[in-house]
Amino acid sequence: MDETRVDQAVVDEAGVITVDNLWRRYGGSGAGGFDAVRGAGFSVRRGELFALLGTNGAGKTSTLEVLEGLASPTRGRVRVLGHDPRRARRLVRPRIGIMLQGGGFPSGLTVAETLRTWAGTLSSPRPVTEALDLVGLRGRAGVYLRQLSGGELRRLDLAAAILGRPEVLFLDEPTTGLDPESRRATWRLVRGLLESGTTVLLTTHYLEEAETLADRLAIMHRGRIVRSGTPAEVAASQPSRISFALPADLREPVPDLPGTLAGAARPAANGGTVLTTSDLQQTLSALLEWANRRGVRLHHLNARSASLEEAFLAVAEEADRSGGGVSSDGVSDDTVSGDAAMGVAA
Amino acid sequence: MSPRPGTRGAVADGIRRIVALGRAEALLLRRNAVALLVALTTPAATMFMITSSSESGAVEGFDAAASAVTGLAAIALLAAVYYNLVTALVARREELVLKRLRAGEASDSEIVIGTALPAVAVAWAQIVLGSVAAYALFGTAAPVNVLPALAAVVLGTAVFVLLAALSTVVTRSVEMAQVTTMPVLIVPLALCGLFFPLDDLPGPLEQVARMLPLTPVVDLMRLGLTGTTTDGRTVELAGSFGEAAGPVLVLVAWVALGGWAARRWFQWEPRR
């Protein structure tokens, strides 16, 4: 019994979830095999929401399945609440809640029957009506699952995941297929769970969702973690952008401006110019000063701070260009294309 | 929020989970008219056929009640347990229900047993009710020893639950179950000794037939109900225990083999 006891303080120190050099391979070690997760590592602290972002096939769900104890790692080590989630399934499962990507309830049962069945398999379930209230399905309790909309099914999935009052909640794309209002309702519910001390690991395609909910996040691409930090930190890994169009008759290039990154100016798709800068205010001031002095009219002027979305898109772009060889140790500086043209587009 | 100890009440927890899953499965069975019809009527119809067949009467030694109950048990295991459970497990697998359940607290065997629960309950209820009816209607002598008969039903159920789990490995859809269940539905039934005496077969084939999963069920039923041994002698209560050892051993071997194979090959998710 004592072996299975894990010191709570030790867990909280190391993280409620820890992932260490995780590899997961499908289809054996031969040439036909495929490494879905290639050396991912991160940890989630008690009470925080950690978001895993990534394109389709980035390895998010493959990572989650190992943490949920549904699959074994090919290499590496994961711990959930201090235990191996697969070997110590009996100890871990009563304390975690899992929302899979979808499906998995018989279509011939009603909403209430489904949750009653699920509650019957749990150690300390909430009342079914409470769970229905939390996800806003109280009025649909007697409806057969085959008659529910995709969004309602997703909310039922969520109700099942939180039915056992989990300490750690895994949400795999919880708001996919939800209308904006239901999405916000789900966010409110997740925030409530966070306030009551639940630790949440969430995957999502929606950057807004990660930006709104996550204390920290990681961007996965091709099985690796290529960025991680708070949403602000990850966004700040990207340069800010200034875009504008110059009058067609202008024969003069934009001068080198302070703060712009090497090779920063490049032609935009609409024939305008895009500048990338590490210091938006300084570069923008200099640009406007130059334009005023020369009497140049800047059309479609747009200045934007870095966003999570840009960081996300840059990761995909840069990794594709370099064949997926992005270093896994976080933020790199040279995220802007090296083949960008200097100066003004003709 | 205190984590529960893993040992105290672990069995009770397991039973609670099995019952919860079984109740849901029973609701689904009740709402599936075709499955319910197959499960409920096949054994009764077959029992009628068997009791009215003079060939089987010759094999059974003309004890109509014993003959009916033996046939009923065999058919209930095949139709109500085996066939029903293959379709149920495949349907749940394809609907991702099994995958979902594996993400919960129930163990693998609890999931399979819970899913099998209504099918087994239907089969056992048929055997019990059928036995009462058969002995009330045309019972002559009381059963010699009910224990071999009980062992036949319990072990036979375990074997056919495991065979059902294994059959799902080659069954990609519920419709396909009509084809993939044929070998298990036909071969063991044809060669179980219910329709002709296995002594009629050439030696090696007879040996094979005695190793099939339904044959020991039929042998144990006959032994328990009429005291008829595998080689056609008649024994009393005292002699029936020793005679039961052989068939019981064959069934136990099937359970061990089936359990091992199911653990190894059973698929919890649809193949993509």
C-alpha cells in the first residue's frame, strides 16, 4: 500500500502531469512505422490549465492517450498525480476525467440513461442532474442520443468527463462543433472547475480558446513541442508586423528603420510592403516620421502586435520549410523568412 | 475528494460497475426488436424441434424432459449468449462505446462481463424456465445430480462469452456477424452429440468432436439429468462425479485458451 502512496508535496513540486521525452510509434519499428510523438516534454502544475495546440496530426491526441493511460509510450516517461497512468490505472482513474474526441455512447439510450450508466461505473459521482445543469442539457434528459445535435453530444461528453469530480481533467478538443454561445458556456464551466482547484489539460484548434483559458500552453508540430510558455510569452516570440502600400509613382525605397529585423521588409501579396519588427513602437514612429517628412501617403497602414495566431502559423511555416527540424527547446529568434526582399516591392 | 483505497470493497465496486453496464445493455437489448426476437424465440423453437425428433429421442434414451433441457441449454448458449453477444460487442465497438468505457474506471473484464450480462441473464432464465416446464410436462425421473448440469451451464457460458469476444476480431460490422458466427454456430452444434451419437463417427473425428466446446456441455447435461455417461453407461449419484471430470476439464481448457486469446486479440476500437 505504501509503495503506491505518492507524496502530495512531491507531486505538486514536479507537476500533477509530467511528460519526459515521450515517444509514441505506430506500426512497429520497421520502415512502415510512424513516430506520432517524438520526444515531447512538458509538465502541468496543480490547478492550472495547460493547452496543447497543434495542426492536425501534430501528435496532441497521441500524447493525451498516453497520459490518460489508454496507450503505452514507445519511449520516455509520463506521470499523472505521481503514478504511471497505465500501470497504476486503478489508482489514477478515479481521480481523473477524460473527454475523448467524440462518440462512444450508444445512440439508443437517452441522455439521462447514459449519464446514469456512466455514474454507476464511477467511485464518487456527482448527481446526474447536477452534471446536466452544468452543461445545460437538463431539458434534454429524456432525449435519445441519436436525436441530439453534434454540439449537444459534445456537451454530453463533457458532462461524463466531469461526472466523477476529477482532480485532473483531460479535454480533447472540447468545443469542436459547438456554436459560439455553447463554446462560451463551456469556457465558463471550465473556468469554474479551475477555480475549484481542478487541473486541466486541453487540446484545441481554436487559438482564441487557448488564449482565453490557458495559464500556459505548448505548440506541437510533427510530434515535437516547438514553443511553450504563457500565451503572452509564446505570442511575444513572434515579431510585430507593419503593413502598408506605397504610392505607385514612388521611386524611393523605404530606408532601414530602427528595430526592424534583418531582411524584414518583404512584399505582401497585394503588392504592399510588410515590415517585421521586434519593437513595434520604435519602428512605427520612424516609419511615420519618414513618410511625413517625404510627404508620402501610406495606404492600408496596419500595425499589429504579435499574436498567438501568428506564432502558431509561423511554427507550421518554418517547420515545413526546414523539414520539421525545429529545435524543441523553445523560442528561436530567426522565425522570419530569410529570403525576404529588402526594401520596397516594385 | 479522498482517493479510495483499492482493496476494501473492490469486489463490490466491480459488481456495481458490471451491473451498471449490464442495465444499459439490457435497455438496448429491449429496444432492439430483432436481437430480442432471436434471443427469446430460437431456444424455445429448437427445444420443440428436438423433443419432437425421434432421432434425438434415440440418442437421449427417450427421457423427453432431459432431452428437451439438454437441447435448450445448448441452443441458449449459442443463440442467446454467443450470437447475441457477438452483435452487441461489435455494435458497441463500432460506436466507440468500448473505447469510451476503457477511459473510465471499469476494468477490461468488467466491460465484457457487463455487456454480456443481459444475454447471459436471458439464456439462464430460458434454461431455468424451460427446465421447470419440461419436467412439469413430461418429466419421468428426477435428475441424477444437478451439479454436472450446473457446471455445464456456467462453464459453457464462460466459453461462449469468450468465443463471442474472439469472433468480434474477424467481424467488422454488425451485418457481417451473420456470416462470421456461422462456424461456431454450426460445427460445435452438429458435432455435439445432440443429433446423432458421436460413436458413429470415425475414430479421429470422434476425438475431435469430443474436444469441441458444446460437446462437454451436452455430456454434462446428460450425465447430470439422466446419469448417462459419455460412453453410454448409466451411473448413480456417486458415480457421476468421476464421470464429470473429463468434460469439465475440456471446458476449463476452453476457458483458459479463450481467455488468453481474447486478451491477446480482442479489439477495443474499430479498425480504420
